[in-house]
Amino acid sequence: MSRKIALAGLILVMVAFLGAKTASAADTIGVIDSQGIISQHPAFEDAAKQLQQIAKQKESEAKAAADKETEPAEKARVVQTKRGELAREEQRLMKPIFDDCQEAVRVVAKLKKVTLVLEKASVYFGGQDITVDVVQQLKREATKK
């Protein structure tokens, strides 16, 4: 009987120890609002304007090309092609912004000794919000360029 009590006590100590380890790991979780960070990137506004212009151009190109076609399947193919072109342009314009934001998150996380960064909207409770710090890092880097 005393062996069972000793074993139960050992299990409780191990659970308490593991619980303490988990709590200290929680202290190193950072959260960010990635959309907020991206929208505050110094180059975001220009990229958004360029994307609007490209989208209008691709839309008018798609409409003109589709109007020339008589087959519905061919019209759909033309529209789909223009959508693909727009998606590639969006990727081309936004990739440097995404890369800059990702690097800023890494720099801030390292400075603040954060080992895991999650999207703020996905976290119900806890975590250190480093969004403002990341935006400031982006702005510092932009002034260096």
C-alpha cells in the first residue's frame, strides 16, 4: 500500500514539474496581428495602389477578350487566365513586404526572447503582444534603406 502512495506521490511531483515547465514556456509565446503589421509596412500603400490599377487592367483585358469569344468555356478560360496573371502580380508586389514583415518578427522575437509567435486572432488567452514592436522594427529598417 505504501508503494502505491509513493508511486502516486512521485506521479504528482512529475505532473507538477511538467506543469511548471509548461507555464514557463508560455512566458515565451508572442502574438501578432499580421494584417495590422502588413498594412503598416512602409511600402504597403504603394503596393495596394499598384494592385488596384493592375486589377482594373486585368479586368478590362478579361472583359475584352471574353467578349470576343462565343463559347462559354472559352470565356471562362480567358477570365481564369487573367485572374492567374493578377495573382502572380499580387505575389510579385507583396512578397518583399511579407519577407520584410517576417524578418521583423524574427528580430523582435529574438530581442524579446520569444520562442513561438502565433497569430493573435488564433489565441484565446495569453501570450505577449509584440505587434507594435514589429511595426517599429519595420519602420527602423525602412529608414536604413
